[in-house]
Amino acid sequence: MEQQRKEFACRAPILIETMKECSPCSFLLCVLAVGHAFPARSNATDWEPPTNHLQMSIGLKGDETRISTNQPIKLLIRLRNLSTDETFHFYRANASERSPHFSFSLTAPSGKDISPKPRDFFHGSGHFIDVEPGQVKEMELDLSLLSKFDEVGIYKIIAKYDMWSPRANTSLKVVSNELSISIVPSR
């Protein structure tokens, strides 16, 4: 956020001088261009409406929204239990990127769907984690291990995760907020 403020502060005097000389239509185009220069903020404290008393939130580790090409995309994933009397469980693979319980919807700047294919099975170690009533659990995941982010521009990401409900004796899919990240050219 601070980075975006600095970038805007550097551009503001130029924009103001330009706007003084602009027609109303040019002014509107200028305002739209500035809006697209900064991706919509979304971080790991933005929550979607609850699904079966569960919520998931995704953001970039370190609360960044701009990443250079060929840099890892480290997500911070938070799962929140809004129930007052049920504990939910999820299986945390030691390499979360390999978990069959995660799925992602990824849209490239061109509009192309680059969602990774969900895994049908998992080989490796891990452990079950309880999310008790009122608790929030966090984990990290390197999304760049699952999909290529080689196009410059703004990507849209939505995560889905299967949580286990002992009461319902089934898994429940939890959907995250939409995260927008900007991939910029490497320097």
C-alpha cells in the first residue's frame, strides 16, 4: 500500500497539470487509467460470506499486490470457523501445493483460464489440523509451483478448500475472496 502511495505521489503533479488542459472526456479517460494502474486491494483479511460456518481468505504473504515476473507467488491462506459448537478438520500436507484438497481458479490478464488441474490423490506426509469454534488457522502456499505467471498484468485468483465436518460426516468446500495481483516486468 505504501508503495502505491509513493508511486501515485510521484505521478500526481504530472496528472494534475495534464488534467487542467484536458477536455471532460480526456479527464474521464485519465481517471480510468489511474484506476487501472493500481490493482484492487485484496489481502488475507478479506473474507467471503460463510459457507457452513466456515470462511477462507487469501492474500499475498507480506500483503504485496505487485510481483516481478519469475518471482514466487507466496499465498497466505486463512481458514476461520464461525461455528459456536463444531470443530472442523483439514489435512495439511507438508507440501501444501501437492494437496488434493486445494483447487484454484486463476485468470490471466488476457482473460485466459490458467487454473491448475486439481490433484486426484496425494502421496507424501502431512497431518490433520483442527479448527475449533472461533479459531483462525493460517498456512502458506507457493502458487507459482502450480501455474505459470509469465504474462504481465493483473491476475485474478480464487481458492477452494475441502474441510471435513464430523457432524455432517462429509467434506465441505470453502471458497475464498478474489485476490488480484499485478505481475510486472523484472528489472
